[in-house]
Amino acid sequence: MKAALIVNGRAGALSAVAAPRAALEAALREAGFDLVASAEEGASLDVQWAATDASAAEIVFVAGGDGTLRDAAERLLKTGRIFAPLPGGTMNRVCRRLGLPPDPIMAARGYRAGAVVALDVATANGEVFLYQSIIGVPTRLMRFREMQRGAGMRGWWPLLRALTRELFRPSSRAIALHVAPGRRARGHAAVVTMPEPGGTASLTLHLVRPPHGVARFRQVLRWFRGRLGEDPDIASREGARLVLHGRATWLRLSLDGETRLSPSPLRFRLHRGALRLLAPPAAG
């Protein structure tokens, strides 16, 4: 099958590879794919997408972190081309959910042409995400986490200062969730998570409501471990369509790790089987 390859060489795991595009191209050719879109090593994502859009590729392999894969999914939903993700970031939550091996070269070698499956996606006010959206206080810390990457100990100081401010700042309770007719629960952060592949037809929303500073510290630690939704001080709701209200006109949220502002209320929707996905190889 004719294929194209998009590589975010600045992503966490791929940034340590000397020539990630060349290595991935070799692995995909070894697996039997005909690469029909060319780009130089280190070319920008815009250049790579332009070459892909102009090609006859049926499948688009995308190597990068969760944010890169989210952007690719949004593009490919409009074209109907087949999506084939490759792990290349730090967390790789999307690829882990799909059962891909953690090594991008091994994952590329494991793909085979043929089987295409349907993948669920979700939207927040029309913007796509594949794994999780976080709303509220934790998104303020994400830009500091980005500053830390590759900066050694110097990068940790801005993050630690931001954490300290958030731990001792009074909770704004600026987000509200309808939990029953005529009743709302209020909190300072929320997490909306996709169902597991092949799981229920529902998004899961957790509204975080810390009663004191110790609880906030616990929640920060769980957020760094990707387990904020497991905290006991939450209100939960499930559904294919969910609505979250904010006191402010605009709410800050993340979509698979990428932050942006979106108008309140936030309307989440699950789109069953919306994206064509090349059946991923199983992790060894």
C-alpha cells in the first residue's frame, strides 16, 4: 500500500535518535510499504504535511507525541486517509492504549498492510482529541512542564514555583458539572477521558474538588502520573455527550497535552468509529 510518513523529530523519544526519519522509512519499507511522499530529515511538520497532501498515499504513518498524533487525527478525519500512529513522545498514552510496542522502529516494522479498523475520537467544542482533555488549574502547570524538558535542574525551578503557588492558592471552584436535575457540582479542575478501545460508548468526566491543601498536593502528584481521575475527591459522570460550565467566558483546557482557550460551556462529544486506523501491531 502507498504510504506517507510524518515525523516530529523534536518529540521526546525521537529527539534522541540521530536520523529518525531515515530509520523509520527503512523499517516501513522492510514491512512492505511503498513510501510515496518524500521529505528531508528534519523538515518541518508543515513541509511534511504538504508533501503528504500532494501524494497518492493511502496510509499516513505519524511518529511523535500525543499532541502530534492528535493534530494528525484531526487532519486525516477530513481526508478519509488511513491513520497509522507510531510512538515518539514522552508519555505516548495514545499508542499505549492501542497496544503498540514502545519502540517506534519496532512498531513500524510490526505494521502490515491490509486490516483497517475504526477508531473512536472525541471533540471538545469541535476540536479533536484521542485520549484525554484536562480543564482548569492543571493546565496552568503544563507550560512549566514543557519548559523543564531538556533543561535539567534549571527547568525544574519554574515548575516547582508554579506548583507551590497552586497548592496554597484558594480553590476558585470555577467549573460546574450538572450531576442531577437542578443540581450542579463545582470544582477547580476536570478530566474527560476516552473509553478504552473496544470499550463502552461513553466518555468519563471527573470533576476534582479538593477540600484542603493536602488533597491538592495529592492531586498534583496524581496528575503527573496521569492518574488525576482516580482521586477520591471527585464528582463523576459518563455519557457520549457531556457539558462543562465555567464561571469565566473562556476556559483553559488541554487536548492530549496541547493547551488552548475555548469558550464556555465546553461541549464534549464521542464520535464512534470516526477515524480509519491501520490495525496496530501488538506490543511484544
